Amino acid sequence: MSLIVCKFGGTSVASPERIQKVAARLIAKKQEGHDVVAVVSAMGKTTDELVGLAAALNEKPPAREMDRLLSTGEQVSMALLAMALEAKGYRSMSFTGRQAGITTDKTHLKSKITGIAADRIMKAVNDGIIPVIAGFQGIDENDDITTLGRGGSDTTAVAVAWGLNADVCEIYSDVDGVYSADPRVCPRARKLDFISYDDMLELSSAGSGVLQSRAVEFARKYKVVIHSRSAFSDAEGTYVQEKAEDMEEAVVTGIAHDTSEVKITIRGVPDMSGVAAMVFSHLAGANVSVDMIIQNVAEDGRTDISFTCPKGDMAKAMETIGSIMPEIKARECIFDENIAKVSIVGTGMKSSPGVAARMFSTLGENEINILAISTSPIRISVIVRATEATHAVQCLHTAFDMDSDSVFVETALSAEEIAAKMQKGR
């Protein structure tokens, strides 16, 4: 008998009918002889709706109150799933992050898990109960509810799997695994049977929306095997695990793109030591997540410093830079939202020369201008115009011989939903 942690995203629990299907899937695993623990996200677009409600009342709502508000979304779906299981004759109990023993630091809206005491969950499992845990949330040392940031339910699931010493952490979403690129952008993308922690972490950090990067980082650190699979089929998905000897090592494993970042440029900064340190220490103090950093060659004793950060952090970043502009004697600070980051990732890149040259020449041949470049041993990222991101992904996918013979067809929608979508598009 194995212990499986099953995490279901918002699409999977978006309606009572889909919650019934999730319950049936959990029951099927139980009937196969497995112990199961469920972790759920908020239903559908609930989190976005809650953010909208807060914005209607307060342009800058307190982070503590936002955490209390946003945590309710998962609490609704956990209770409904437990009810659905009970209605089918299977004992179930729902647990908030606090009740599941998940403790975090005190950083509201972006907290990190500091510990998990899974005794209560394990007792429920041993008693034959199917626990349903609210993802995305925990409790800090002040006894305040905290949330883990977008996609935080993935991290919850991996942490719970580690705390319970589960055999596998299955993460269900509206795609049937990890692809060599987003199949909705690149229809000839290939589904991967296996991917190493390192490659998956780079893809997630570069914008692949299948798994949250912090969840992959946690899994790599504690050797939790993740099975990324579809909530709408029984097909095998992609296993994220330690690299095995028989795992294929392609030069480029996958391509990710991210349109959720903004480029901020501080112009006319004096070219002297300590300025960059001051800028980025203040941004860190404001809890702004900085990604790529570009500093131009100095002219006439002045230079420009550019960096990218999530669009959600843009207001804080601009406010922070504005507060130190007189001190660093910069001329102005501007932002550009029309950008996208496109990245190629693969552990095989370390031993394969010419990868960067092929990437840059491919983009050049397709008249896609590169605005910035960043590299690691297994990743090359470029900033391009947001309007060129799709074309960039597609042409790079072909250039690195990653196209499959089949074309991806999205199956997450029901027949009724597909018909409604087609009708809307007419």
C-alpha cells in the first residue's frame, strides 16, 4: 500500500460537477488500496474575484487582511470536496493550513514554509479518513494566517508529501504533464515522460506555469517525486525526480516564456561604486522580486540600470526607486510593460557548444530583436517584445528539433464548454 498526496488546481474544482469527479478519482485510488490525501486550490477564478473585491474597497489593502481574505477561497473548496466524499460513503475531513500543521514566516502574501507537523493528518489517514487540505496557506508565529503566493498550493502539496513521507505527490491541472513548451502556444510541443529537478526548476522559474518553482525547489531539496498529470484523464503524466542514468539528456529540454514581467530602467545613474548596491538593497527591503539585471556601458560618467520584476511588484518598485532618486542622483525612472522573457533550458547545454549561437541566430533570422540576455549553466533567457513571444517560442522549438509529429488538442474543456467557446468566437 502506498501513500499518495493528490493536489487539484482551481480548474479541477471549478464547479460542483468537477468536484464530484475529483472525489471519484480519490475514491478510485482508495479502492486500489492506496492511502490518499488531497490538497486543493480555490475554485476557478475565486482568488481573482477576491482580489477584485478588496480593490473595490481599498486601493492598498493591508497585507495581513489580504491573507485572511484570500485564504477563504481554498477553505470553500476543501469543505465542498470533503462533503462530496462523505456523500459517496467515504469518511473525509477538511483541514486548513493551520490545522494541517503548516507553519510559515511572517511575510504576508509571499510567505515561505518553515515547518510542517503532519501528525494530525497522519492520524486521520491511519483512521481510514481521506484528509482534504486547503492549499496556499499556513500560520506564522504570531498566529496570523499567511499565504504562499500564486501557485502556492503546489508548494503545500509537496510539503505535505514530505511531512507524511508519501510515495509520490501527484499534481493535477488542466494539462497532462510537462511539455517541451506551452502546447497552447506551440502546438507541436512534446510531452515529457520524465524531467530532472534541475531542468524543471529552471523552466518553472522562467515562466512555465505547470508547476510553481518553489514547489520544485522544495521537492528537489527533500527528494519528493512529483507526478504532474491531467485532472481530466487517466493518462500518465510527467515525473519530476532526481536524474536517472536512463533518462534522456536532450541538449534543450524545454522552452518557457513569461509575459508577466515588466522592465524598469533607471536612467542617468552616476557610474560609481555603491549605487547598484543601494538600488537593489532598497528593492529587497521592499520585498520586490528582481529577475534580470542589465547595466549599460557608461558614457560621460553616467549609465542606465535596468531590471525586470513581476508586474505585481511594479508599483512597489517604482515607489522604492522614486524614494532614492535624489540620493543616487538619477535623471529619471521609466517602465516598459510590453516585454516577454523567453528561455531555453537543458542540462545537455553544459556539454554542447553553439547553443547560444543557434538561439540568437534563429531569433535574428526571424527578425526578433533581443532587448536583454541572461544565462546560467543550463538556461539562456532573452527579453523580447511581448508581441513577439509566441513567434519566438515556435521558431526556437523548431530550430532545436523539438517539434513532435502530432498536434496538441486541449481536452480540459467539456463538449458544452468547447461549443460555447466556439459560439463566442463567431
